[in-house]
Amino acid sequence: MRRVLNGLVAACILAVASGTAFSDESGVPFWLSGQYASLAAVPTTPGWSLVSTAYYYNGSADKTTTFQHGNTLSTGIKSDSPLLLLQLGYATESKFLGGQPYFGLAWGPESNNTSVNASLSQPALSGSRNDNVSGGTDLYPSASLAWNNGNHNWMSYITGDIPVGTYDPTALSNLGIGALSNEV
């Protein structure tokens, strides 16, 4: 009971002492959906690897839906973004905490074309607007530990984003998430 009480006290102290949280691009994630799929936890063959992932996004929203980007409200959005993500990685032969370590760094060439029917920002209202950008993405480092016991595999990983990709906070099209911002 004492351990539970100590844990609750520590959690309360951390919650009160924590600072303000900020997000990139209003909380847009930096990782691709489905980045880790079935069999991702199976330990790999030790050595170097190069994984290539083709990704294509095409989405739209009609004029009845508005999106906020900084101080701008936009409607009638269409976006098209092909990406080839390349991840150079290395899996060690030696074990750490009983699991196989893997270290990787991903980057890719990409283009993004986004258009809006109307946008409103202080002090002006504008009509159709189109942005197109091509270049490189941010850098995505990752590290994982994979364990195996018979037919059972599990993995723990950590990943991040190094914002080096093409980014303009006033543009509709970007390839990186940009620096930390307190925009909401």
C-alpha cells in the first residue's frame, strides 16, 4: 500500500511541476501511419539494412470544412504528396537486456502540392491558392530492442524527428514539421 501511495504522490508532483507542452503544426504527427506492421518485432538478421517505403497521400475536404494553420483559416483543401522513405539501419549481433538492438535513420525525397479554394487571415480574405514544394523530409532516427521466445516476439522502440526538411510556416505545402511552435 505504501508503494502505491508513494507512486501517486510522485505522479502528482510531476503533474504539478511539469511545464507547458507545445506541439508542431497543431499536433500533426511526424511518423507514418502503419510504420510498424505485422512481424515488426521479429529480430532481424544482424548487419546493415536499407528499407525503402513508398508512401502516397491524397486527401481533400470540401468547402464546409475549415482548417486552421497559424493565423489562417482555409476551406476547400486538396493535398497530394508522394514520398519515398529510405531507412538505413544496423542490427547488432550482441544482445542488450536480452534483446537485439537496432539503430536506424530515415530520410526521403518528397513533393507536396496543396491547394485551397479560400483562405482568411488577418487582415485579408483571398481566393484560390496553390503551393507546391519538392525536396527532402526531416530526419527520423529510431532505436529498438526486439526479443524472441519461440513463436513469441515483442519489441520496444523510441523514435524522433530532426527538423531539417523543407518548411515554411506561411506555406500550405511543407515536407518537414518545422521547429517547435506554441501555435494552437
